[in-house]
Amino acid sequence: MPYGGDPSASFADAVRYLIGDTGSTELVSDAEIAYLQTTVGSNALAVAAEAARNLAHKYAALVDQTVGRISVSYSQKAKQYQELFSSLRRRAGQSGKIYAGGISLDNKTIDDEDTDRPTPGFTVGAMDNV
């Protein structure tokens, strides 16, 4: 469903507002926003950051084109969404510079489900069979 115009009433509208997806043609679907919410959590800034990163990847895969006087620069769109990703991630408190895990249950769940996260050196029960 396209942008409804009330980010305070709809999580999807809040995400769309943050990434600038407020036109009549949606860049990110409700299903994609719902998926990101299940993987990232209920922080609209964090979900919007992931949506922006996905859009950056989408536009980075496309080739800039020029036909006569008309030019489409997908690389600039990719750069714009990459910068938006970085900005939203900072605002969401996920800059990646300093992170103290285990402070909230939501963050613990996100960390546990992150397939790109390195395996911790110490875990509960690691010495049980020694």
C-alpha cells in the first residue's frame, strides 16, 4: 500500500517517510517493511536504515544510461541511499563504532539472529564438558 501520509499512525508510513518513499509509486512494499521489522526489530529508524541499504544495493546494480539529452544516473541514487543508510543507522544508535551488547532483550534477539555476526569466544555452557 502506498504512503498514507501519517507516519505517527502506521509503522510502514514511518519507514517510508524516513527514506523519502512518499510518492505515488512505492519503492518498498509493506511485505518488505514487515520482513525487515521481523529481522531488525521495531525501531523505525533501524528498519528504514535497512530499507535504504537495500535500495542502495538495488540502484548500484543498475547501469547509468544516456539516450540523447536524457540521462539516468543510478549510481547517484545508490550513493544517496548509501548516505541515507549511514545517517539513519547513526540516528538509530547502530553506527557500528562502539556497541555494548546484552543491554536490552530486543538487541540480544537481533544479535542472536544476525548470521553475519562472529561467534562469541565464550558462551554459557562452553565449559560444561571439560
